[in-house]
Amino acid sequence: MPQNDPKTDPTLANAWKTKAGRDLTEAELMAMPESEYMSEQQLDFFRACLKKQKDDLLANAGETTEHLREDTSIVPDPADRATIEEEHALELRTRDRERKLLKKITQSLSRIESGDYGYCDETGEPIGLGRLLARPTATLSLEAQQRRELKQKLFGD
């Protein structure tokens, strides 16, 4: 019997019976029985996780706006100006990626409300807790994602 298997640790395996979904740890979530997949507690866990991510991204966006406003001073040295412009460009690219992630988070929260969260868009099979913990905005199972990436590699977009 493996020592660190969450399913065999009674404190982890039974935590879901007494805790609210948002209060569960990742280990306790993984220890839940398969029959509880996408139960109200698990949906509550992922809803809280997604909302926290969303709040963090929105806070970062506000900081970027402030940072860009602060650095608008005129710099006479062309090398310094180029450095500042490059930093701004990098920060804006990062925020653009975060904007796209914010859209995915909003879609995931909608999927929770509609009852589609946790199931593959292509196959309808469960995506799996491990994948959702790693990427809460996932809409494809690992196998479907690998097929899609292989097609893109072979045939382009």
C-alpha cells in the first residue's frame, strides 16, 4: 500500500464529507471518490479557484496601468528610452495573454453554472481532476488536446 496515496489516507479521503468545496485542499479533492466527480463541492472548489485567479489578474491589470502612467516621463537618452519602451512592450504582451486568460476564466465560470464544466468539449468524457487542477480553464481531455495539437502540427491552423 503506497504511503502517500491520498485515496488511502482516511483524513484526506473523508474531508469532503465535512468541508465546503472552497475549503478543500488539492489533496483532499484528489482523495474524493470518483462517484463525486463534478459534485457541488468540486464545482464550488473550482469556482473559488477561478474567481481567485480572475481577481488576481484584474489586480495586475490595475498595477500595469499605474506603472505605465508613472513611466511616461521624457527621457533624453535614446538607449534609456528604448529600454523603457521595450519594458512597456513586454508588460503589454503579458497583459494581453492575461486578457485572453481572463476570457477563458469567464467562460469556465459560465460552464460551471451550465453544468458543462469538467467534461471534454469533443468527447463528453471527464477531463479529470489532475488536469483541471493544473489548468482550471481546460475544455478538452488530455487525449483530445493531444489530438488537436498533433493535427495543428501536421496540417497547420
